[in-house]
Amino acid sequence: MPQFPSVFVFCLTLLLPLLTGCSGAGEKVGTKGPNVVLISVDSLRRDHLSTYGYRNRLAPDVPTTPAIDRLAKGGLRFDDAVSSTSWTLPSHMALMTGLPDTLHGVVNNEKRLDPALSTLAQLLRARGYQTGGFFTGPNLHPIFGFSQGFDTYESCSEVDMPVESFQGTTNPRRFDMHEASHKGLTSPALLERSLAWLNEAAAKDDPFFLFVHWWDPHYDYDPPEQYAEMFDPGYDGDSDATEFYKSHQMKTPRDMQHVLSMYDAEIRYTDDHIGMLLARIEKLGLAQDTLIVFTADHGEEFFDHGKKGHQRNFYDESVRLPLVMRLPGVLPSGKSVQRMARIQDIGPTILDLCDVAAPDYFEGVSLRSSWEPRDPDVKSVAPVQILSLELPGKGINKVGLRRKDLKVVWDFEEQTGELFVLYDDPGEMNPLVFTDFDDPAHPAVRFFKQSIQELEARRALLPRTVGHVGVDDLPADLIEDLAGFGYLDNDHGEQE
Ligand SMILES: [Zn+2]
């Protein structure tokens, strides 16, 4: 594990010299394909970005995401991007594998990726890319298969993440590790490590793929004081945003607004750090040759439908994502796309823009038709996303369908379903409730079942090398990787 000084000793001021001390790498020449920087911000609700028109009620003049606003001005903004679920592990796996959750199979903390499935990093590395990944949340740990294809894959969290904390279905160390990871601020350490890797990669001839996973907007909400003051100046109530997830309902709407403002403050804090990463790319002279992809893994509930947090529901506040891509001279600038995009389409789109073939079994598709004129003779079919939450330990087992005009959800535990016509009811407040999943009378529910069956049929296309794929049963090559990245001591590696 890399060791970092306390994140609290970092501040934006300390990072500024990093921005000015990077002139040695110079202009990159001879790049065979565009560089790729993939940015994922955890728990980032699409409708809290100023990029999508959001304004905080208490601070309407303070944008939450000025860096992403600038990125979108020079790139392509997708207005209806959708995740594969409402939590971190499976959605990031969909991002990395071009497969929705039911196909990549990493649907809970006990599963890991079948190494026969290719990752984005692996496919790019095979084409000569340098690959570096930097993460901050336990659910991005290499034990799940995320390190597959990365030359460097590092945790930038202060929280120790030994392999043993992930194993065993009722392991209390796992809970403690997750709890600890929610505290503190990780953006400075994440930025520092990412910039150091970027500087080295930029000095070499081969193109690079950099993945950066940001964690601070994930609860709890504990922004630096100056950011808290930006979004809720002078608040003297008794709402503690750091305890929001554990506590029950807020006492007053004003206290609830304080929580939302602290969430926004952490978004802005993260955006400022992303802005420094983007500034470094400019300073290195790489902006014209670098594809920037900005997205999230899922959103967050703030009692929109009676609950808070994530990993519970498929309402749009949980599954809709921000998505912005910029590649000057290739992607249109300052335009927006209304057609629905899915998280598993992001990898195939990156590969397409890098002229790297995606495997035939990928379910995700390149989004190129979103910015290039379509053949009028080819019938256009509205994209469909199958959503999944399969958490037996939490008593949650749901499947859903999201199309631009439609949402259908079936809860296997409650044996009940909800259907929303999104054009008429974008807030999902007026469900048509149904209780028979097997013999549905409504055409939309029939379409739902048919879509699930079609997806299941694709399973036969997937390459497979192992039967049981769990974190309690690690193959030798993954143990080697884990040891190489510092997640195992030598004894553990030798025992296996
Ligand atoms: Zn997440």
C-alpha cells in the first residue's frame, strides 16, 4: 500500500506549485492513438452539476462544477446517461468491461471478475498504451478484478485495504473498512498520485490510459470549511452532514438544505481538483491529443422517494449519470446528446475513438452514432438498460428496465413491480403498480421480461475460464497481481 501523509495536511495552496513545476515533459510527439483520461466521481447526482443547469438554493451564484462546465463547452455532453445499478462495484465493472451487471457477474462484494473477460485497460495495453489507475473507495479494490490490464493500480485512500478485509460473508473488518473510507478527504492525495503518473507517462512515446476514481462526494459530507462557507454561509443549525447517513430524517427543511449544501461543497471541492488535473494536461501540451471522459458510477437519494443514500432503488436520482467527452477535432464541441447512453457503452466508445476493436461479446456499443449522422435507411432502436441489484445479504433483489421514455422495476423480495411513463412523469411519482411478474397484462411489462430474457441469452457468448468466481477463491495470477500492487505480504502470496 502506498503511504501518504495525512490528507489533512494537503490543501489547494500546497498543490499549486505542482501545477507550475511540470514543464519538463514538453509536447508529446509520435502518439499512435489519443491518450485517454477516464474520470469517475463516486455518488455524483447528475442534477447537482452546474453543467446540467443546477444551482444550489443558498448559493445560486456559485457553480458546483466549473471545471466540468468548461470541459463540456469544448466537448460533448450526454444528457441522458444511465448506470447499470445504484452502487459502486457493479457499475464500475460495467464501465470497465462493456457489460451490464447480469453479464459481468460482479453483482456483490463476494464476486470477482472472471479473468477470461477483457477490461478496457487490458485492451488498450495490448495496443501499446501505458495504463495507470488510481482509486479511493474499497469497492474499486483489485481483489474484484479492477487491476486487470493496469501497469499501475493504486489506492489513494488513507484506509488500509488488506485482502483479508474483503473475504468472508460476515466479515466485520469489511464494514469497518467501508465506514473508515467515508471519512476524511481523498482528492489531494488522489490528484498528487495521478499527476505524478501523468508526468512520467507524458514523457514517454507511447499513448496512455489514466483512470481516476474520486471519492469525496460519497457520504459522509464533510467539506473543508472554506467550501462549506461557499454553499451554506453562516449556518448555525444543529444538522450534522457527517452523520446524515446514520441519522434519521432531518428535523427541518432548512437542516436538510444544509446537508444538500455540504454535498454540493464536496462536489465543488472535487471539481476544483479535477480542474487541476485538466490544467496539467493543458500545460503538458496534451489537450489536443487526449480524450477526456468524465462520468460517475451512480447518484444519491435525498428522500426524493422516502429513502437516502444509494444501493436501494432505481429511481433516476440513483441511476442517471453525468457524462461528458472531449477530444478536440474529433468530437463536436459545445453540443449535447439527447439519446440515452449507458455506462457499458463508455468503454466501447473509448475503444472506437482509439481505433481499438472491442470484443464481439461486448453488450455495450460505441456511441459514435450520437455525434455522427446516421444512415436514414437503418432503423434506429431506442437503447434499453437493464438495471440490477442483487444483494442477498441485505435482503435486496431487484431488476429494472430504463428506456428514455420508460422505467419498469420488479422487486423479487416484495413480489411487486412499478412502471413509470417518464415523458409524463419524469419525477417518478405516479407508478402503475403490478404484482404479477410472470403473467403481465401491460405491454411494457411484457417488453421488460422479453428484454431480460434477451440479455440472459447473451450469456452464452461470454468467454469463461473458471466456474466459481469469488473473492474467497483467488487464482494464482490475481494473487501475483495483488502482491505486485502491495495488497498482500509475501507470506500470503507464497501460501497460495
Ligand atoms: Zn459509488
